[in-house]
Amino acid sequence: MIALIGHWVRSLIIIVLLGNLADFVLPKGDLKKYAGLVVGLVLLLAMVSPVWSLIHQVGKSP
């Protein structure tokens, strides 16, 4: 369980770092705004995915 949480936190950190790198590299303008939106959505999905899988596991158990 602790290893799973550690892997989840590492994934979130990597997504944030890659998002910051993309934000740094991209020029100002519409592309930067859309990239920030996409990174934010990916981060949100990564944060919710463990909860989503837990809900599915609870729903399948008798």
C-alpha cells in the first residue's frame, strides 16, 4: 500500500515537473494557455485515478 502511494506521488511530481518544463519552453500566446490547460487536466486525471479504481473495486466486490 505504501509503495502504491509512493508511486502515485512520484507520478504527480513528474507530471508537474514536465508541465513546468513545457510552460518554460513554450512561447507566450495561445499555445501556452492550451498547454497549461492540458497539463492541468492530465494532473487532475492522475490525482483522481486511484479514487476511481477504488470505487470500481468496491462496486465489484460482493
